[in-house]
Amino acid sequence: MSTTVAAPHTPSSATVLEDAGCYRALQARDARFDGQFFTAVTSTGVYCRPVCKVRTPKLANCRFFTLAAQAEAAGFRPCLRCRPELAPASSAERAVWSVQDASQLLALQAAQWLARPAYASASTSIPDIAKALGVSERHLRRIFQSTLGVAPQQYQLTHKLLSAKQLLTDTQLPVAEVAAMSGFASVRTFNAALQQHYQLTPTQVRASGRSSPSTALQFTLYYRPPYDVDTLLSFFAQRALAGVEKVDTAQRSLARTLRIAHGGSHYCGWVHCRFEPEQCRVRVQVAPTLAPCLPQVLTTVRALLDLDADPQAIGTALAATWPDAGGVRVPGCGDGFELAVRAVLGQQITVAAAHTIAQRLVAALGTPLPVPPPPVLSTLQHLFPTPEQLLTASDDTLGQMGIVRQRQKALRALAQACLDGSLALHPGAAPEPSLAALQALPGIGPWTANYIAMRALRWPDAFVAGDVALHNALGLRQHPQAAREAEAIAQAWRPWRSYGVIRAWQSL
């Protein structure tokens, strides 16, 4: 099926969804448009994902919205069957790196902050966000409304309510814990918001789910096809650290240990992800020890597997060089510091050699997992070393692992920068300041900084211009100005150059 929907890759209040195109996607239950728009049905007062399996409503009864928050602001409630909270993030919400207009960029930066409060370094109230962005509260509200078509308070409330709805439906966690995790100040406030906007109580939401009363935490996350699952898992398998990661390409699964900072504490455990490509989804099992920070865990998993990618936009941008690039994904990471350390260790050596050194680092400095995983994941035994552990390791200890003095200096500087807060290595961190901060550290150049930005910051337009493998893939190995020529070729890939790099590596 070839359906075109005018989904706003560059959001604007002037953007209008094409009703006929949306309706064709709705009739086909086309997963390529999951999360790109939502269908609100005037006869029921409910809004759904394009893949919802209920009987297709008449076009005259449909209204189409780019964002769930827009549908809720118009008075519609989320469908209990298709569950809008499970949809991949809209490209309109993720377009922050592709817009040039300062006002739109401001609104999208605020939206990222509101949608992911776990990453905010300060309060997520509208006045505090405006202050952090250097504008007045009034200006932020005006720009946000004109860009995304919804007030910032409504946008934030929608994300909080949908997060709570997911936790109520998929777990047996106490309502008080669900309310707190989702960002509500009290159970009373949460109950009132749920009743006002969804006409439901927590008990009614929970009754709509299939969660087990056991301690197992299981979730389903969706993505937009095409998705080259096998290639992504092969990438992870080649680099998997024993004790920290486990990849089973035959079962199309990935598991790893995690350490999540939340509320001044650190929670440790594991996640196990199994792809079901026929349904365009991932089944995720989470260790009970990570229950207090489930929203952060699920956000980490989505970034790790790049589940919110927009394959249509990516495929179009890369088509001239890589006609089959729609299914490519940029592999993420479980922790930004871990990825940065492994990137430094991999400088100017092979992937296999870097893997060996990283394995020694885990064996010598890694922390044993506090609670053993189930037998099927029994090989997951260690957490990757923290910045504190790396700083306390002696030069001789690091030297015995094969880490030369220059790398030791770079690793210590990296660890100190992460500890003192001068370096942010989480998804959504501003790339330009992060690239500058990384390259200001000893031993970290443009290649390493951009590689970290690509995988840890989830910056879709990172580019390793001097990469030899990239030059080989583009046929530039013997070119006297290979880096400059690669930059010129990649201009057509923007703002998805990270995906172009990964596709180039895959071609080899």
C-alpha cells in the first residue's frame, strides 16, 4: 500500500493532516503510521492509534490529530484497546534536531523536557523551564501553543496520564507508587486528573489490563516498520560484554543489566527484550528491583533499540545513496557513561580488541548484580563500572588491562566530567554543547565525540567524517580529500546522517 499522510516532520500550527490519507492508513491499519497521527471518533469520544483493531469508523466521524495531547485537549479519551500510550513517539515530537526556526526549536526543546522529566536537572514546572531556556514564561507558552497546537500544561499532563495508564494496566504496583512515578504530587491529584480527563478511576483502568499479580514486570513496546531487527541484534552481539549483556540472535532477544539514577538513589537490575517483528513490537521484561523507576527504564529501552525512529523520513533522506535504508536503526546504549568509556577504549583499534579490554574492565571493576536474574538470564552478573569506580582504580590496575596511559587520562577526565555535571550523556542532551565538552577532554577527538553523540545522546545527525570504514563504504579510500568528500555526500542525508553512517558500516 502506498499511502501518503501529511505528517509534520517540522511541526507547525499551520500543518494540517490530510484526512483522506489518514483515513486510508486507518482502514489498512498501517503500522508505518503508528504514532504519526491519532484518530478521534466523535461518536464515541475516544481517540485511537492507526493500528487499532476496532471496526473502522466513518470518515465523517473522524478527526485526526498529530499528537495525543491535541486529541485530549479537544476532549477525547484514549482507547482502552489499542492504548495510545504504547505508540512510538511522533516525529513531530522528535524533530528538534531538524528544525532551523528558532521559535520551533524552543518549543520542541521544552516539549522534550516536559515529556522526559527524569532527565531534567531542575524542576519541570513551566516557569522553571522558561528560565532554563532563557525566555519569559509568557513567550514560552505562546510559542509552544503556536508550534504544537496545544498548551504546555496539557502536553505535560497528557504524558503523565498516559504514563500512569501504562503502569496501571501492565503492573500491579500500588496506585500511590504509580502516581508518584508518573509525576503527580499526590494520589488525590492523580485520581482527580484521571477522573476529569478520562472519566475513569485507577481501578477501572487496571481492570482493562491483563497484568499478573506476580512480581514479574512485563511490557509491550511498539515501533514503526520497516525495522531490520537481525542487523541491529548482530551489531549488539558482536560487542556484547559477558556478564553485562546477552544477545540471542536466533530468539531475536537482547538482555542486559541496568543501573538507573532516580530520586537521589540508584536502582540496579536487568531488562530482557524480545522482538516480535510480525506484530512490530518488543516484549520487555523488567527486574522487580527496577520497579521504582519504570518510566526511566522504558525510556532507556526505547532509546537502546531506537524504537521511535521514523523509517519513512530516514529512507527518503538516504535513498540516493542507500535505497534500502528504511529499516536501519542506530543502536543505543544502556548508559551514556558506559558507551563513552567503550568508545574511548575502541579508539584506533579493532572492535574485537576494544571488546577484550572492556571485558577486562568489567571483570576487574564491575559491581556484582545485587539480585540474581532468573535462570534463563543467569549469565547477567555484573554492572558496568561507575565513574567513581573508574577514578579510584590505580594506573597499574588499568595498565594491566591493556589500557595505555593516554587512554587512562582520557577515561579519568571523562569520569570526572560526568561526576561534576559538566558533561551530559543522556538521550536528548543538546549535541553542540556536549560535543564541545567531550572534545575539550584530553584524548577525545571529533570521531569519538560524534560516535558518543550518535549512540548515547541519540542525535540523528551525528557524523564521523574521518571514519575509514565510512570512506570504504562510499568508495573514497583512495580519495585525497576523503573526509571532505564524505561530508559533501552526506549533506543529502541530513538530518539523519547517523543512520547513513550505520547503513554504510552495514554495507561492509
